[in-house]
Amino acid sequence: MTIRLGDIAPDFTQDSTEGTIRFHEWAGNSWVVLFSHPKNFTPVCTTELGALAKLKPEFDKRNVKVIGLSVDPLDAHGRWAADIAETQGAALNFPLLADADRTVSDLYGMIHPNANDTLTVRSVFVIDPNKKIRLTLTYPASTGRNFEELLRVIDSLQLTDRFSVATPADWRQGEDVIIVPSLSDEQAKERFPQGWTALKPYLRLTAQPTA
Ligand code: BEZ
């Protein structure tokens, strides 16, 4: 199944390291990062889960729940969690789905048969509180993800949901933003009384709105 931006994230029920997860109910009114990794007891995945565990407070601050997945069974997740804590300086602090029957991997298209017909690729889905898919990413097995980048995108999504702005390349919290082209200069004057810099009529930069 191909999941596209704007689709409703498919619901599922699956076992996890924190008990049975009924996905939509578990997500509640939070944003969610759902991500898959290829296999337990592998080096890149071990570093990824440690990195994410360390960053979890940053996701909490943004009202984002994090949930991982691999197609290994639950008992293997438990044994691997001990290795993650031992080697990465951070213990798992979010649920890891045990998708041995591939319920979730198939629903979300996380197995790419021409890459590997049994293992999940490194998929990421960012889902908003309305259960809409807002970002998809697919990384190869050999490349660990940058979870700071996910926080950056979530900051952009949460900001652009509130204000008529978009964020430029490499934007970070606090930097100038772009006034969306659909807003006329007249409308922009009302929304951005502090003004803007117009590099072109379609490229208007203004300070990041805060309230
Ligand atoms: C890893 O997580 O290290 C890994 C997993 C599958 C293939 C290659 C590397």
C-alpha cells in the first residue's frame, strides 16, 4: 500500500514492548512519529534507538509520541532493549512494535521487496492529531536517520499550521519565515504589522510569528 501526504494514517492493533497498541486510540490528540527499522541486534538500528531515546524529551515538549517497529518478535525486543541501554547511554523510553506478522509493515508499505523482501526499510511517518500523514521519509538500511531533522520538520509543520507562513531551506526555530504567496500584500499587512523584506514579489521574509 502506498501512503501519501494527507491520507489518514491506517489504524491497527499490534503487540509492543509497552503492551497491545490500538494505534488511533494510543495516539489520542498527539502528533506521532511512527518509524520502522530493518532488524533487531544490528548496529545502525541500535544507535538510532539510543539517539531517539535521548531526544524523547524534545518530542514530548512538542506533544509528539514516538513509536518504533521491527518485524522481530516481542521477546527479541526485550533482549535487544538491554543492549541499547548498555551501549547507547539511554534506555528505550517509547514503545517498539513487534510486527512479526507484518500487519503494520504491510499497511504502511514498509517492506520494499526490491531492496529486501523480508526486512522493513527505514520508514518515517509524521502524523498530526487529526491522524493525517504530514511527512513520509524512506532511508536505506545502511544509513542511520537524523532525528534532529524530524524535530525541525515538526517545528515547521506546527508553525505553518498556525500562521500563513512557510519555512525556507534549512530553517530553524527563531529564524525568519516566508509569507505564503496566497496572501496579498494587503492581507499580509494585517497579519504581519511588523512588515517584511521582499526579495521578489513572491519571496517575502518576515520574523517568525510567536502568537
Ligand atoms: C543496521 O541496523 O546496522 C543494519 C540493518 C540492516 C542492514 C544493514 C545494517
